Amino acid sequence: MRAIGFKSVRGALIQLDRPVSVPGDGEVLIQVSHAGVNFAELQHWRGDFGPPEPDGDVPGLEAAGVVAAVGPDVGNVAVGDPVTAYLPGFGGYAEYVLAPAAFTYPIGDLDRTVAAAAPTVLTTAYGLLAGTGRIVAGDTVLIHAAAGGVGTVAAQLARALGAGRVLGTVGSLEKVEYAEGFGYDAVLLREGFSEEVRQLTGGRGVDLVLDPVGGSVRAESIELLAPFGRLAAFGDAGGYPDLTLQVQPLWKNIRLVGGFNIGDLARRAPEAVSRFGRAALDLVRSGQVRIDVTDVLPLAEAKVALDRLASATTRGKLVLAVG
């Protein structure tokens, strides 16, 4: 089969010829029609997760298509079913991929470009809000990178889960209007956001912050937390050094800081990934949440898609057409 991958850190993305795998226990073989593009795939190519295997690594955390074969102990899908899947071991930039059955979801008549953009960002956004963030009705939520793949669905999911007010930040003026289309009450430029948030909340602050940026943005967001407020970190897209936090200010100001990592959750609590993913996908199928696929590129242009992510100019989700 045809796949796109790399054999060295930051090396060229090239065509790799791979055999089609046979699914084992609890595995599903998917004939891929579309693959979602995620920031973690850029990190994969940059070497953040270690060097590639000698015969090359194939990126791709999300894939949609049809079930080509199933292994033993698979009861949730059957051959021929249209599905989408989260791929904790990567591999989506290929004509066929093995996926854990637990993270493979039937999609019915949902558009496959949308379905391919769903498993990672939806599960992450839902896990941030309902898992780490422990959102409750009436919460004021602040979401950084509001125009990104997670940010655009997180605002809608926050509404569906009962948030009273949803604020967002973006890195450039061009992204403000775009992000506003996803249910934010206000979208602010990230530079100087903390003072504006204080004004918008009457000095109270916010109950929950979702932060993929890090650095000073994370530090300022912690200072914005209302009593019992939570910050959920889920990345370091800004490339800043990690924060060193003292516990006493958190204790004395009744603040909580945590994180969400879908890869770690898949290893240690796979049932939670499945639960979050299915609940969020149900909201997409019901029309309560919209995933905005802003461009579909051919598989051969995977590097173009990753370059766009690296430029920090993308909005919504990018998808690769594979089949």
C-alpha cells in the first residue's frame, strides 16, 4: 500500500510502500479515504516523540474510511461499515491503517472529510472540559487558540455542557471574526488579553481555562482563575520553557492546574478516550457541534499541510484526501 512518511527527524516526507497489515485482537483494518491533520503530527516530524524507525514513520492520528477487516473480539463495527478512528500509534497518512476497535467509531452518513477531522480534536476538547476541567453549568470558560481545530469545537462543546459564558483568544486580528462564528461571547487578541478578561468578568475572573500555548499566556491565565477555577493545559504550541509553579499561591487563591494528554489517556485509561470520543461525536451527528474543515489537500501534499500548521496561520481543520 501507499503511505507518506519520513525516515529522519525533519526529513523529507516521501512515499513509503508498506504491506497491508492483518488486524489482531481488538483491532480494525480501515481502508482510508481521508486523514485529519494535527499539531502532534508536526511534533512527530520534528522529533519531539523520538527518532523515526529505520524503515520510516507514518504520521496521522485520525483516519476515516470503511472497515476492510476486523480481528477477534471486535463487536462494535463490521466489514464495510463507514468509520472514523483515533490512532494513538499514528499511521493515518496511508491507504490502510490498523486502529484499536475501542477508538473506532461508526459514522453512518456523516461526511468523511468531517469525520476524519473529528477523533482527536473532539476527544481532546471534550476531555478538557468534562474530564480535567470538570465543567459545571454556568461556568465562564476561556479558550486560547480559539480559531484552531480544538478551539472551534471546544466553544460549542462548552455550550452543550452548560457553560454560561465562553471567551476566546487568538494570535492575530484576521482570526477574530472567524472564531466568533463558533459561539464565543467575545474573542480577544492574545496580547493584552488578561486585562480585557478582568474587565469582561467584572474582576471575578474565569472558572475554566483551556490552554495549548504555554509561557506567559499560561501564567497570566492562572492569575485569572476565580475561586475553585481550573486551568487545563493541553500543549505548548508557543514553544516556551515550562513554567515552574509554586503550590502556596494555588492553595491560598483556591486554584487548580491540570492537563489533558490524549496519548497518555489512551495508554492508561482507554475506556475514557472511548467515552469522551463517542459522546462528542454524538453531538456532531446531532448537529449541536460543527467541525469546520477549511481545506482538503491530496495525500502527496502532507508536508504542505504541516507547514501551514507550523506557520500558525491555519484556521479550523486541515484534511488529507487519501483514497
